Amino acid sequence: EVQLVESGGDLVNPGGSLRLSCAGSGFPFSTAWMSWLRLAPGKGLEWVGRIQSKNDGGTIDYAAPVNGRFTISRDDSRNTLYLQMNNLKSEDTAVYYCCWELPKPYYFYYWGQGTLVTVSS
Amino acid sequence: EIVLTQSPATLSLSPGERATLSCRASQSVSAYLAWYQQKPGQAPRLLIYDASNRATGIPARFSGSGSGTDFTLTISSLEPEDFAVYYCQQCSDWPPTFGQGTKVEIK
């Protein structure tokens, strides 16, 4: 069974940092293209960024609102995806989901349960 | 970036009725459009991809149609578990973007 389990969400002050993790199991993590998405209160879903598998080049891209502040990485030996978030803003408050892109790039079939990030003083 | 506009914002229907949800793109996305269902406290679930292909495990009462800029998600006969928020999403152009959602509520 495919499982994605996010962790690391917390209450953080504006300007602060946080690192989210996503542990994958039940599928070939090292070959998976993985994305982070978020759902902010009262808003729609938003794609945050993605990392390809190393075998496919490992390209990472980010949505404009987080580019330069967020960093996506992966540790295939641990089957874990990361999202390092720096210089957090109130508008980053959201539930963050990691996703395995299937059946094609930028379609999101498998989702984690989400982890809540609240940016507030 | 491509803007997706969903209508209506809320759809009030009874179980057994047919639901028709619309998604309009600000420019052509060909058939690179997906539909998701989200219930409170749960992660979204992929229903339809490439405009009309049902994802694995999705019941046949869900169907998608359209191409270019106008798309429709149809639920042929609403089951109690279908009352939720539905989002469309395009991946024709970078970045992938979502509509604001349509809430299907019990009348």
C-alpha cells in the first residue's frame, strides 16, 4: 500500500523557518516525481514545487510565491522528501501536502494526509 | 499563468440527482485537465485526468468531458459520499494551477 506521511508542521513567527518531511512507503520512491501542494484557509489548492527523480535529472522547480524562500530536496536512501521553508509569511499559512505525480507529470494521484503550518506572531 | 474559473461556486442537490460542474480556462489547455474531490479533513482525491480518463478506483458515475477552454465534470447520480468540494486543475502550461472549487452540498 502506498503511504505518504508528512510531518513538521507547526506555529512559527513571520520571518521564521520550518522544515517539513514526507516519508514514503509502498512504492519505488527513488523513481517518483514528487510535488508539494498547499491548501490555505478559505482558498483553493496551490502547487508549491516539485522535484524529479535523480534518474530523470533531478530538476526542481517552484511556484513564483515561494521561489527563493522554499527549497525542496529528497533523500532516496530514507525514502523521504523535504520542504525547507525560510522567511515565512502569513500567506504561507496552509495545510501542506506531499504528492506522488501519477499517472502523468503534474497530475497528483497519491497524497499524504497533510501537515498544518501556521505563520503568526 | 492560466486561470481556471469554476461554476457554480455552490451546487445544492439531493442524493440521486445529476450534478454538472463547469471549469473554464483563460486560454486553451488542450485536454490537460484534471478533477479532484476533497472532503473536510481529508486530502484531495484524483477523479479524472486528461479531461475524460477516470483515475484508478473511481466509480463510473463520475465522468469528465471537454477540451480547449471548457470542461465539465458530471456525477450521474449523487451518492451521499459525493457531497464535497471539487477542484479542476490544468497541467498544460507551467505552473499547474487549480480552480477555486465548487462545493456540492445536500439540498
